[in-house]
Amino acid sequence: MESEDAILALAALAQPTRLDVFRLLVKHEPDGLPAGELASELAVPHNTMSSHLSILTRARLVSSVRHGRSIVYRANLTTLETLTLFLLQDCCGGKPELCESLIESIKPCCAPKGKRHVRASVRSRV
């Protein structure tokens, strides 16, 4: 990922409603949500939601597919992964042991369903 792409994605997420939209879409992967349902769920006017979704789409954080009269939006997990890796690329100056706690903190939220193990230290931060 280029710095310009990372800045575009981070800028798109640097607004409370857009961050809420993206997080909600991540929770609803892989099915996504229709635009109207997103607007209702977050109590945002439809025209405002449309603007937010356009910004997230330009940043390649969401994609959309038309189903009849509705448009279903999905989080682009590939962009999320690329952005996260871009941010962590130089993590700890080549000393992976310094990043162990970060990696361990991510594992519980990404465990397969039914195998979620949350350490006490992670639980206390939530």
C-alpha cells in the first residue's frame, strides 16, 4: 500500500459516522447490509449516509452490489488487512518480540467461532 492510499483510508475513517459504518459492515461480513438498513441502524439520514458511503468507497474500504432496487454494502477486508499491515510494517524496528502483545491482543477477536479465548488482560480493556 502506498502512503497516499493509507492516508485516504485513514482520512475516511477519521469521522465518527464513517467509522461506525465501517465497523458495522465488518460485523456483517460476508453478507453486508443494504444502504437503507445502515442508515436506519445508525440513525443517519439517507442522503447523508450516501455521502459517507461514497467516501468509504473511494477509499476502497467498502464495495457495493446492486440487488434489485437496493444496494448492499460490504466491508473490503482486503483493504483493511493491507492498511493494517502497512501500519505495522516497520513495527518494533525488526524486533518481533516487542510486538508480541499486539499480536496476542488481536488473536482473541479473530478466533474461529466457538473457539474464542479472551485473556483477562484483553477483557479488562474492552
